[in-house]
Amino acid sequence: MKQPKIIVAGIGPGNDADITPAVQQALREADVVVGYKYYFRFIRHYVSSDTECIDTGMKREKDRAQQAFELAQQGKVVCVISSGDAAIYGMTPLIYEMKKEHGSDIEIVSLPGISAFQKAASILGAPIGHDFCVISMSDLMTPWDVIEKRIVAAATGDFVTAVYNPKSNGRYWQLYRLVELFLQNGRSPETPVGYVRQAGREDEEAHVTTLGDFDPEEIDMFTVVLIGNSQSYNWNDTIITPRGYYRDSETEDGIKVGQEIMIQSFRTIEGLLKRDDYPLDHKWALLHAIHTTADFDMENVFYSDPHAVESIYNKVASGELKYIITDVTMAASGVRKGALSRLGMEVKCYLSDERVAEMAKQENITRTQAGIRLAVEEHPDALFAFGNAPTALIELCDLIRKGKAHPAGIIAAPVGFVHVRESKHMVKPFKDIPKLIIEGRKGGSNLAATLCNAILCFNDAEQLRPGRDL
């Protein structure tokens, strides 16, 4: 004799192949099946001819649960069906709450099913290969303020995020807001996004795009949206979120672990900038400056001439520019050796040249000034980068005015309190020379070096992929 009980069963997204054997058996053995009428089309062929089927309309969940308990109390085995997994936005929590409220002794059995986000993920490739979360946009039972907090947490926590109930006739703006919040909280516009309509059903449609190009108007209530994390990438119309098995030294697409961290950092910084309309080459150098210093005041003090980074890089790429001159050895040591080798360039600092000390003594100038004089004699058309000595920058300005130097570009980032600001003002009148300047007293050899590195890898800027030469 059958023992009365309620089986809460997830029937999957709507395809025979996605209904588990345990759920199929429960449907065959049930005396009564209770569910939303739309879902019966997916399971009728599993139900015996003498099984009673009670179908109800949308938003009748509490009525269904109440019916299930009443029928179970009459000694019947009742199967309550939900699409996907019954415990994920389904009937299982309600059934358990009602059992608790009524103090019922009816046995409850929960049978898991394949959730819509799992089915959508399998269609899109491998988007949930790492930590993920699921958020519903429905504010029928959850206040929007709470949903918004969860969206922000998902974005800042770098979770792969599945979006349920993304849109309806009455809820048209919430998905737009989700995209806005993701972009404001560190997600790159290049973040992969996939969405599947009617996953597992005859009229299934799947699409892969990016967060920047995603159009919420293409989404309806039958669609599941999946947003990748900072490591996710698009490949052959699929989304892949690596778990890490191929990340001991290098990813499958050639990204090293250190570079991957730098890419993630840049995406975070980009999302925290005050403005989103910077020209690409200015933004690229600015991101390098902030990444090096962790100082968002760089957004206020970093200046670059229009197209400065791009124009200097073009000289590098064409082979016209072969040398970078720095004022001190620390700045020279920060320029990536891999980039110099890749581009056939050389970085030089004359500070340790044996001629410098003698010249400084004879001319009564600083050693860095003497170093710049020697550099200009040998490489007047180099890229000059200053991260320490304002006197060296002033010297270069004097040599330019005398027609002895015609640099391919100038990076003006000396640091300190004496003649620092003035030296940077002296550079600006040279309109024909592309310049990158850290305004005011801030600067440093690390900044001079990182701005050099930004120039040398400018061709990675559009894809926001820094650090190739790490």
C-alpha cells in the first residue's frame, strides 16, 4: 500500500531528454499531479491514464500547495511539478513552509531537475565554469532595492550571473538598470553575455554578445541571460569561463597568470573612472598610471596631448623611434624588457656614464642635466621620460628651444617640491611634440616607466589587454 506523500518534482526546462529518471518514475506512480497548466504538455506521456491531473493558472502557487496537502491527507501520493528545478524559484520552499505552518506530518520528497540556467549554459558553451549566482528580476515578492543590492554584489564580487525573470510587459526597465550597475561596478563592456530563449524547447534561440552591445529589447520572460565574469571570453559563438586547470602558467589563448590579474585590475579601474568618454589612448595611459599608483587622483592630474600615445606608438611600430631616454636608472629599469625586445628598442640612462660626472663638475650642473645633454648629442629624436629630476626636464626644454633636441615624445613626471611644477609648465609650449604629463608635484620613476609601457603596448588598448610583456 502506498504511503501518502507529496513529491515536489523539477521537470527541467521542457525537453524529454532533460527530465530525470527519478521524476519520470514519480509521475508514473503518482495518484495526482498538480501543476501550472502550461507545464502539463511536457509530462502527460509519463502520467498513467487513471492519474488525476489538476492544472491551475499562473500565480496560483499557494492554491496548488494547499490542494497538494488536502489530497495527501486523503491518503494519496501527490506529485507537484515545477519547471526547471523545483527548489530554484519553484514550489519546494512553499511546500515546506506550508508543512511547517500547518504542523503537518505528511512526508515531503524533493526531486531535483535541470534548471533553466543550467540548460542555457550548456547551450552557450561553458559560461558557469567558476563561481556563479542567480538573480531574479521579479519584484513581485522582493523589493527592487533588495534586488539592486544583490546585482551590485554580483558585479563587484565578479560572479558569473544568471538572470531569471528578466523582463515582462510591466517590467521593461529593470534589465537596463542591471546592465548599468554592472558597468558602474567594474565589469568591462567586453564582458561576454549570452541569452537563450525557450531553452530545451522546439523554438530555442541562443545568442552571444558583450555587455556593451547587449540589447535588453531582445529579451522576454522566456529568456535566461548569463553574464560572464572578468575571466570569461567569447570563442566560436560560445562563452568560456575558465576554472583554472590550464592556468598554471598560461591560458589557452596565451594569457599568462600575471597578465590575467592585470587585465582584471584594469577592468575594475575602468569601471571606477569618473568619466567614460576619454579618448582611447588617453584612457589607456591613465589606466596604467592608476594601476601603478592605486591613486585615482591620476584622473585629475594626468594630461596628454590629443593622440599623444597613439602618435608615439606609431613611430615605434614603423621603426622610426628606436630609443627611450630616462633621467634616472630606476625609470629605465621599469620599462618592460620584453616590450623593448619585441619592438627592437633600447632604453638608455646616461646617469652612470663616466662622462657625466666630469661634465657636471665642469659646467656646475646636476648629473641628471649632464646626462640629458649627452643623450641629446647622441639621440636627439628619442622618447624622453622623466620620473625624478625636474632639472633634467628643464635642461631638455632648453635644448629644444636651442634647436638641439627634437624628441619623438616627452613623458614629464618628475616628483618633488622644487621646480617640479615649473618644469612641467615649460614643456607645454612645444605644440609639435606629443606629451604625457603628470601635473603638479606628483610623479615618480614608476609613473614614467608605466607610461612608457602604455605606449609600447598601445595596440592592446582596444581589447583592454594590458601586460603582454610581463
